[in-house]
Amino acid sequence: DIVMTQTPLSSPVTLGQPASISCRSSQSLVHSDGDTYLSWHQQRPGQPPRLLIYKISNRFSGVPDRFSGSGAGTDFTLKISRVEAEDVGVYYCMQATQFPVTFGQGTKLEIK
Amino acid sequence: QVQLVESGGGVVQPETSLRLSCAVSGFPFGSHAMHWVRQPPGKGLEWVAYISYDGTYKYYADSVRGRFTISRDNSKNMLYLQMNSVRTEDTAVYYCATEGDRLRVDHWGQGTLATVSS
């Protein structure tokens, strides 16, 4: 199974400041079809997860442009350009390149 | 607007069964794969199972293979998870999720809580 490792596990951030979360996979996430099925999901307190970014860097419908994704191969990053209060929650990276689908442990974003 | 509504959760004893359902609307259900993902209380997300658009292909997490069965009824826009021989470690909120594009899990339901306890 592909292991997904996120850092940090907790990130206190000041409102209006940037935030960054890293995700590393135990093997390359490049699929045989050439795409990389790495996505980021946000889970606000008491809510179900919500897709933010898919295939490394594509923002899903309705996701603010302060969220961006980057990376390749085994190393990926989610960035929030200016953190807002509504961004508080847990962020998960997820790989679907190979079954079983696996998630990172989650990174808790908190406001300082 | 895509809506997924899970049901069927509850409290059951170990080694018994439970069947979860997911009603999907506002989405071309019969043309897309679906997933079940679970979240134990206070913990992270764990993928459980996948089913292709026509039910031909099914994949499971090692932790549930042989005990859980994913299925779908495209005529009713319904997804199911049959959970047999449940264990205390199966206690979790279970989410169904759509795969709107190839290998893209994009819409999530609100979840249903299944508690396994003696």
C-alpha cells in the first residue's frame, strides 16, 4: 500500500498569513495513464470532507483561489495564500493512483 | 446540486451485521464510480471500498475484505455497504462519495455513524 505522510500535523497560523502543508508518498503517484491522482480535502469542524484540489493542482468548483496545490512524483504541497477564519479544520491529502486509496494522517490548521 | 444522503447507521453488537445505504441525487449516478470512506471517532479518514459505474469492479481495504460488500442499484440511484461480522474497530462515521471524474473523489455525503459495541 502507498503510505501518505503529512507534515506538519498541526499548524497554528495568524489570520491573513500564508500556510503550507506537505504530503509525501512512499512511491511515485504517477499513474500508467500519465496523470497523478493526488488530491486535497478539507474537513471543517463537525462537517464532512470537501474536495479542494485534484490531480495535484486543479481547484475544484467553488474553491477560492487562495488555495493552490503543487508538486510531482512523491512530494506535494497545499498552500493557502492568506488564511481566513473559515479555513480552520483538518486537511488531508489522498492518493487514488493505486488501490487501496490512502489518506495522509491529516493536518490541523488552527488560528493563533 | 449533488446530494448524497447516507442512512442505516446505528448501534450493533460484535459479529452481527449492518447495511448502510446512500441515496444520490443531482448527479448522473449510473455513469460514475462510487466510494465508501470511514472516520473513527476523533481520528482520520480511512478508505473502505470502491465500485465501478456498472458494478463490474469492486475494491476493498484489507481491513474489511471478506466481511464488507459494496453494491449499487443504478435504477434507484442507490449505493450500499453490507457489513458482516462487524468488529468494535469498525465503529466510525461512514461517508459515501462520488467519483465525478476518473479517480477524483469529489462530493461527500454527511455521513452515518455505525457503532459496534457489546
